[in-house]
Amino acid sequence: MSVDDERVARATLMRVVEPGVTGLLQHVADVGVVQTLEDIRLGRSIGEVDVAALQHRLSSASGAEDLAAAAQIGARLVAPGDSEWPTPLNDLDWVGRSSLGLWVRGELPLAEAVGRSIAIVGTRTATDYGLLVAETMAAELADLGWGVVSGLAYGIDGAAHRGALAAGGVTVGVLACGIDVPYPKGHHKLYSRVCAEGVVVTEHPPGSSPQRTRFLVRNRIIAALSLGTVVVEMALRSGARSTAAHAAAINRHVMAVPGPITSAMSGGCHRLLRDRPDTVLVTNAAEVVEQCGHIGDLAPHASEPARTRDLLGPMVARVFDGVPVQKRVPVANIARTVGVSVDVAAASLAALATAGLVECVEDGWAMTQVGRADRKARTGPDADQLALGWW
């Protein structure tokens, strides 16, 4: 059988069967695509698969027509073993949920588009907070050279695609319907732009309509195409939870963005963080890259701007704490309050005066306006961060 004949047979089988059916996928792995089609045609038993239902579909299926319909819109069928096939998808074999192939639309080779990518998913009814986080994170990932994978749905998915596109990055949309069926209709322009600047993929043949169960099945593709999945906003009952579950099942990183504890749209993220100890809390793209990237891809440590007090040594900072805010007292009083000798207190006060934090008037010490502002900011080292011997 020629390569073209085998491709027609694969396209036909993808028209006949639904994706992710474990028993049928195992049969294909054992005997191949062509023999599987023949077994369906002859009504042979294939595990617990309803072969009669497949025979009904087979009677009107034509892989050649599907390939031609795809070609008319510039789409193609990518199968396992093709140079364009993303090898990470093969990890779905571990859970018996492999893919027979993907219909692909877009100029970029699929394997290249998802070579280093992150899935960003979440609720369709996102809040302004969730939309901002998803779009910003996707744009930042694009700036760092990472691709973004999502499901082209309303809410978080759409924001993720738009963020990546706005930054000039690569984004991949995974459909639960035919490659020529923009869904939802309100995202027709977004679908067209992803096709033009990124890649759109689906397991369903041209013309296939979206169905509820197909969204849950397609989520495994989103998870497998990515090095990790970030859930931005998710209610307690959400399809995005299945994407996270698929990611965990094939040893992908699972991350969640926290939200207000009063927001129902963040309840699923918080539950994920509580229920799955391997879920990592992330707040920006740098933390995502630190989790999923190479060794050394560390997120910068966020900190407040350094203040004068932060530069003080432990003993000088201790004396500073003993200086009254407004009342002026002798150096001996400060030494007694802090528990140091008068000489140590005097030397520390001299250093503090040089820094502009305290002043001495008529043998009495008090904080300056700068010192009061610095103390009010409370940016000094926390007690649990001080060396044990600082006293």
C-alpha cells in the first residue's frame, strides 16, 4: 500500500471513530490503520467497541474527500511518524489515549510551533482579573520565546491567544470540531488570525460540529502539546480541571494562579492547589518558565526598593529601634533601653546621624523626619530573617 493510500485510510478511520477510545486505539497499535478499517467493515470484534455503530459511519465515510476538503482551505493531516508530528503527543500512549492524527491549519510546522510551549486555560466566564492575568502572562511568555497553547474558547482561552499574538509570539488553538469550523462563532476573527500567524489543530475531520464530550477529550491534546499547563481562573466544576488532570497523568507541570478567596471563578484553582500537592502556584510568566524551562531559568526574586534602614548592620539597626520618634533623650537612656553599653550606643548613633536618620540637639537624640519615614515604612529585616547571634 502506498503512503497516500495509508493516509486516506487514516483519514477515513478518523471520520469513523471518536478520538481517545482506548480499546480501538489499542487495536490500531496492534494491527494498524488499514486492518482496523477492514475489521470494522467485516464486523469483527474490537474489544468493547460498538463495531456496529462504526460500520454505520463507515458506510458514508471518505478519507479522500476529507483530505480534499482540508486542502481547499490550506489544511493538512499530520500523522504519527511524520516529520511535523510533535513527539510529546506520544506520551498519551502511557494512558492509552493516543491520537490517530491531527488536522492542522497554519504555515508553521506543528512540531516547531509547540517545541517550547505552555498551555494557558481556564473558565469561559472569566473576570476582568482573569482576563488581564491570562493576556499578560501569554504576552510575557511570547516575549521570552515561548509558545502558548489553548482552546480558542471564550474567556481565558481567548485572552491567552490574544496576548501571545499581541506580543508577536506563536500560539496554537486546539478545536473540538472540524478544522474548517470556527468555534465559537464570536471568535471567527481570532480563529482566522491564529490560522494566519500561528497554528490551529483538531482531531475531528472537516465539517465536524462541536459536541460537549469532544471538548473534554480534546483537553488531553492541549495538555500533551505543552510542557506545562497553567490554570488562570477555574470554578469548582470546570472543563479546565480535566486539562490539568491530563497534564498530571503524563507528567507535565501543573500550575495555578491564585485569586480572591471570595471569587467563585478562582475556587477551582484554590482547590487544585489544596488537593494536588504537585500543583505549583504561579503569578507571572517568569515563574512559569522557572518551573518548566531549563536549569538556570530562574524567576527574579521580587522585593521592595532598598531603604536606608536596610543597609544598617544588626547592632546599628538595634540602636535605631531604641531611638524615640519625637522625644529627645540622652545616649545613656537609649543604651539602657536597647541593652548595650553607652560606647556602643554612641558609636551607633553617630553612624545613624551620618545616614540622616537621627539627630542630636542639646545632648538629646531623636529621629529626623527621614528616620521617622524610614521606620514607618517597616522595610527592615524581619525577626525570622535576622542572624541568630544579632543580639
